Amino acid sequence: MLLLSTDWTIICLQTLLTFYVRLTSADDLTTQAGAHVIYSYPGASPPQSLLDLTAQGKVGGVILFGENVNSNLPSTISKFQSAYLKSPGSSSTTPLLIMTDQEGGAVRRLPGGPTLSEKQIGQSSNPSSAATTAGQQAASALTSYKNNANLAPVLGVYRGAGDFLDKDGRSYSQSASVAATCGTAFIKSQQSAKIIATAKHFPGLGAAEASQNTDAGPVTIGLSLNTLRTVDEVPFQQAISAGAVKMVMPSWARYPALDSTYPAGISSKWIQGELRGRLGFTGVTVSDAIEAGGLQGFGDDGERSVLASIAGMDLILASGRDASQGGTIVNALVGAVGSGRISRSAFDAATQRILNLRRSLV
């Protein structure tokens, strides 16, 4: 029995190594860059161009929105996975990432649970149990539609009634401890069903006012570093310390207490220094929508993606519902790695983290 287990481990490692070597060869940098980009598309059916790009190895995954969801979605996802298996370096042990936002309450892209919002979970008689149930419900909904990653939960600690996170019930609590307990329970429950969870939006949007939406424009959160570390980062720290969370989404807000120049998602101080260095996160970082207004002043989607990658972002979300957007980002990453602007060794390490994440789904 031990021999069979050992043999299987060796086979999996050999497959992963073969895939990794192919992706990181000098002749196939485009395929490697493709693994870093999550595409989107408009309407119920993906354009043939996106399926073609997938078969060419230029797509790392797909993010789904409400407009993409209908009864045919499982069949559509099967087409994506089949196209991916035709791509250079593809492997059944590293499936294409298919993700959406299934937070619960008002924010649900797919039919099904969680029916309770994060706020309702935090206010329940047994928040940990309710969060565990919500994680199970989210996993069930995603599995039904052949998704394998969820861009949830939100781990922000909201400050006041009606603020940015609270107005839609997207924060568990004003208590960092409650938010940490609920978030970790949701993550563990969901990932036990082989659905990747994402802790967002590091280091937290709990102090954002109602009008401070990073999708729409630049946001600055002027909390002290001590407050950020002793309140806002607490839920992230617990999820990381518990060995639970596989992905973290940094925020597009700017936090001058640590970096007065760059929003967290394009800041090496926040991603490399705080998230990986101080909190010890070793998993995959995934960006928020790269076209978001919060990055106003930092160039086009290609330039923003390069800045994010330099800062330590592994996956880039091209959420503009335009398949050509992802291709533009892939080309920008290829150019930046080729010129040395993005460290090749750092990019290779990010690719390895992505492949390890995808392998964890099998």
C-alpha cells in the first residue's frame, strides 16, 4: 500500500515537473504567461476566439459573471477544459481555473447558496457553524456548475452601518475576532470540498466609506499601521496561520501607512513585505479586476499587470468581458519578462505556485 502511494506521488511529481519545464522554457514564454491570466467574456456563450486561445495555451482560467450563467454553463466549462487539454504543456493534473464570486447573500453569481450574507452569518447564534454551512453551500453551488475556485470570502472588518462593505452585508462583523473565526471556518469548509477559497481584499476594506469603491475610482484608507495589523489583518492572519487559505486577493486601495505611492495590489511592500514576509503566506495571489478605477493613473491594463507582477501578483483578473483583454495582458507580461523588467526567477516561482494550486484540485 505504501509502495502504491509512493509510486503515485512520483508519477504526479514527474507530470508536474514535465509541465513546469515546458512552461518555463525559453521557447514557450507565451504559454507560461498565459497561465498567469484569468480571462472573461460577454454573454451566455464564449466566443470561439477564447476557446482557440485556450487551446493555444494562452489562458490560465476564466472568471464568470451573472451574464455568463445559464443551464448550459456546465457544458461550456467542459468545452474550456477540453480545449485546455489540447494546449502545449497541458495536463489533466492541472485543470484550468474556473472561478466566480459566490460570497453569499446579495453577491452570488451562480444559483444556490450561501443564502445568508456574511453579516447575517456573523450575527447568527453560532457564527462558526453558520460559516461552515455557508462554505459547504458555496462549494455545492460551484461544483454543480463545474467551477473550482471561489473569490470569497471577504475578510474586511467593517466600521460603521452602511459603509462600503456593510451596505451589502459583505463583512462578517465589526469584531476582528468574529470575522477571523467566520472567515477561517468558511475557507476550511469550502476547500475540504476541493473548491479553492480566496481571502479578500488584503489588508482589508473594512474602513472604506460607502462611496469608496475601488471598482469605480482611487481609494485611500488612512489607518495607522498598528490599526491595520491589530484589526484589519487579523482575519487574514488567522486564515493563513491555520494553513487554510490557498489564495489571497490584495486590495486596489492605497494604504499610506506602509506605502504612500502604490495601491496594495501593485505594492511590493504590501505583497512581498507584509503578506508573504510578515504573515507568512506562501500560496497564490490573485488580483482584483485589472481594469478597475482604483488603478487610475497607473497605465493601461498591460502596464497595470506588469506592475502587479513585479510587486508579487501571481494571477491577473482580466474582468472586462472582452477576450482580447487577456491577450493584451499576456503579451505585456511576455515583453516585461523578456526585457528583464519582471524578474524571470520570480516569474518562474509564481508559475510554480499557480501549478501547485491547480494540482491541488485533482
